[in-house]
Amino acid sequence: MRIERRAAPSRRMQVLSPLLALVATGLTGAAIFAGLGQPPAAVMYAFFIAPVRDLYGISELLLKATPLLLCAVGLSLCFRARVWNIGAEGQFILGALGGGVVALACNEFSAGFGWALLGASVAGMLAGTAWAGIVALLRDRFDCSEILTSIMLNYIALQLLLWAVHGPLKDPAGFNFPESALLVEELLLPTLHPDYRVHIGLPIALLAAAGLWLLMARSLLGFQVRVFGESARTAGYAGFSSRVLLWFVLAACGALAGLAGAFEVLGPVGQVTPHLSAGYGFSAIIVVFLGRNHPVGIVLAGLLFALTFIGGENLQIEFGLPRSITQMFQGMLLFYLLAADFLINHRLRLPGAAPALAGER
């Protein structure tokens, strides 16, 4: 068997492949549950349908999707420039830490909570930007691979968070648990409805996605990012500064991931804990690819991945399945998506088969 590259990949299949990957993931998941002795239909219903069968479940879905969308929008900008930032998780953690420090410093104030909320959000953005700036500096000055440096910085960020909650941020009245004091209610993000937890971070995330579309489709800067992604040398010939574009996409990604982290502290969590992130920064990478690096696709893929987080928690409660079920579904979805993309661009031919014609799909 040999592999041949298709002369003209099908655009229809490029659009449909995420749906095919989702279907294949569902069928494989059902087969796995059947092999484990679990009722496949009931488990799949509990995973995909039960979490969103009422308004509260939908609001929780939107709450989970908010940090995913913010991280994914920033990563999309990096990937458009072919800057492979894998460090959104670390930038998220640093943003949560930076925003949490400012919020905790204002926790005892009796007034000015609106400014404190804004200051904590900005601090989260600055912390995420600074963490991404390390990646930009190492690539700009020393030509270090941003893939390796951003991955390693994720683990350093996690260790900084663990040091902070076991040390200076640890609540003295917290019965020796490694977590900070709870934020006062006035320092929490305003919710969109008093009965639900979804907060103003959701419209901000949607505005970020819309801003990404405007930037890439309607601005000179977006055109420069696209040219830089196609060829840094071509961008240089056109008079675009590759260094400025590199710093811009990484700083923007770090700011959005940091804002997502700050919103997590100021929103549903309400304190700094060692488990602030459920892997949003890593999952956002798959969200970008599943959404075809398009703002609308990213929003839809972000909602789907938020559903996997909630569905995994639901399976733990109803069937006693491990938390890793969520990662299993996300991994299968990525595997099938990559397989579909490969088959869209390549064909497999048996030995002795005639070669494809130039115009054959």
C-alpha cells in the first residue's frame, strides 16, 4: 500500500470532517462502554444530552465554554501566524495567579470593588502577557522553538501556583488546606442572571471571537499576520516586521489566556486553588483545530468541548466512571479529526493500482 497526495482536496469534506470525527468518537465511545459492561445508550445520553436538558445545564455549559473560548481565540491568532504556542495553559495559570493576588489584596476594602475587579482582570492579562513574552523573547533573541519553551513554561507556572497556595497566599484560617481565602461577593464577576453562574466573561469571550474575525478579515494587521504565517521571508520583503508580529500574536494570546485565568478566580471558583484549570489551555488547542481556525467554528467547538467537561463530571456521579473519561473523549475526537484531515489530503492505494490522474480527487 502506498500513500499519494491528492491534487485537489475536497473543500466539502474539510467542512464535514469535524462532524464525521464527532460521530466516530461517539460510536467508539459507545463500543468502549459496552465492553466495560455499561449500557451504551444510557451512558452516551448522560454524557451528551443530560447535562444540557434544562436552562441551568445550558448556563453551566456556557460557563465552562468561557475560558475555553478566550484561550482558543488567542491560540487561533498564534496559529494563523504559524507560531505554535502550546503554553496557553501556563498563561492561564499565571493570569489566575496575577488576578488572584490583586483581588486578595483588595479583599478587605469596604469600597471601590468595581475598580478592584477591573484591576484584577488587567493584572491577569498582564501576567499572561508577561509569561507569553518569555516565549517570544527566547524565540526572538535565541531562535528557541516556541513549542518546547511554551510547554516547559506550563509546568513552571503550575509549580509557581502550588508554591503560592502552599505559601504566601495560603489562608491562615483555611484548616491547612492549600488555598487562598474566599473573595468577598463584591469582588466576583457580575452574573448574567441571578439564578445562574454564567458571568460577563461570556459576552467578552464572544466579543473576542468577533474581534478576531474583524482583525483577520478586515485589517492591515490581520493581513500582515496571515502573510507572516505563510512565509516570514515574504513578510520581510513586503516591509512587515516579523519580530513585531511575533511579539504581537504571543502577547495577545497571553493576554486572553491570562484574562481567562483571572475570570476563573473572580468567577465560579472565587479563590486561588491548586486546581484552577481543568486543562483549558490544552483543550483550547484542539478547539482551534476542530473549529478550523475560524471564529464561528471556534465558538461551536468550544461549546462542544465544554460539554465534554460537564458530561465527564456527570458520568462520575451517575456511573462512577473515572474523571479521565473526559480526556478519553477529547483524545479520540482529536485522533479522528487528524485521521480525517490526513485522508482529505492523501489517498491510500493498493500495490499495482493505477496512479491518480492530475485532476482526480
